[in-house]
Amino acid sequence: MTDTGIPPRLGSLTFHGPLSEARATRMVARVADASPATVLDIGCGWGELLLRVLEAVPGATGVGLDISAEDLARGRVLAEERGLAERVAFVEESALGTTRGPVDAILCLGSSQALCDPEQPHDPAAALRELRRLVRPGGRVVLGEGFWERTPTAGELAGMWPGAHTGDHLRLGALVDLAIETGFRPAWIETAGREEWEDFESGYRHDTEVWLAAHPGHPLAAETRDRVDRQRSSWLNGYRDILGMTYLTLIPVG
């Protein structure tokens, strides 16, 4: 951290989502039990879960796709540190219509929008069809997807992200039913708890809040303060306890 710039982005997060160490360990074990030889991580960020799967399955290879060069660079450093650089590629490209399948296992945590037409509203059915296309028979898909714990009110929607509306997400039952209709069986259904959400939301802003406290007069302080204040407000005054995150371990049928 220096006086000339803001701190590294998301440096306090292990995972880019509300995911605990204990839950991640169980998810990795379920994927590893299927002994995948090839793993694809869609919207991988820095690929923490991908790297853990590769550590759990000796000889497996992986590809992480993302459009954030900064996150991908962090992933490459982590791969080097863990001796996995020869077994994983972090690639800066869109996942829309990707030809990097079929593979034995897919991770898609909070990134299903990467599989959808960006000019259209987010379509979980389209994302699930793409995941089904990309996974081999007998493989595994771990899908992390937002859902409504309950239908939000108009006032609650107004406190969320710009343009938020009830069609942004499904209820959990409808989402699981959609996965089944698309050609999967839900081998495991779990949802993030409040502590996982609080760790993620606080960790998302932690480094920036520390920097702001130490640099109140910095030229970037006002802009940065406005941004993180809006982010925090959208959680506390908008989607807290309304937006959920489910982690579905899916097995393709047939």
C-alpha cells in the first residue's frame, strides 16, 4: 500500500463470493471424488477453487477463463506458489460460446452471466444449457448462483444495485427445477449462511476502507469513498437477507 494509489483490489478475499473455508473444502472433495482429468473454471477470477481442485486431483489440468487481467495475474502467481503452473492456464477471454469443452468438471461460481448474451437480461436457463453442453457424461458442475430468499419489495429493490428488479433472480426451488429440466440431477444443494455473506461483504471493502481512513485527503479519496459507500448501502439497505447464494453440485443425465 502506498500514498500514490488505492490498495490492491479484493486483497482480503480468499474467494470472490460468500464461501467459507469449510464449505469450499467439502465442495472440492465432492468434485475430486469424480476424479476429473480436465477442469474448466468460468469467470474464475484468481481461480482459488480451481487450484484447490487441481491440488486434490494429482495429474488433473485446468483452464480458468475471465476478462479481468488483474485477477488472472493473481491466479498465475498463486499457481506458481503452489507448484501448479504447469497444470493450469489462466486465459483472458469471454466464456460466451466457448469451445473449451467438453471437460470433466466445471466450476461457475457467481459467473453464469458470462455464458449469456450481454445484450439480453440474465438468463439462467441459457447458462444451464451451456454448462450441460460443456460437461462430459459422468462429470460434475459446481454452480454458484444468486437466488431470492423471498420476493423483494419495491422499496428493497430501490436500495439494491441500479435497475434491480424481481426478474434478476429466481427462487431456489425454481432454480433447481430449471437445472433438472436442463439435463442435470442436483447431487448437492447448499446455501451460503449469514456469516459467509458478512465475511464476503466486509472483506470486499476492507482494504479500501483501511486506505480511506489513512488517506482522507488523497485526490482519489472522494470518488473511492462514494463508491464503497454505495456498495455497502446496497447490501445493508437492499439485498441483505433477501439475496441468497446457492452452490449446486450438478451431474449431467445421460
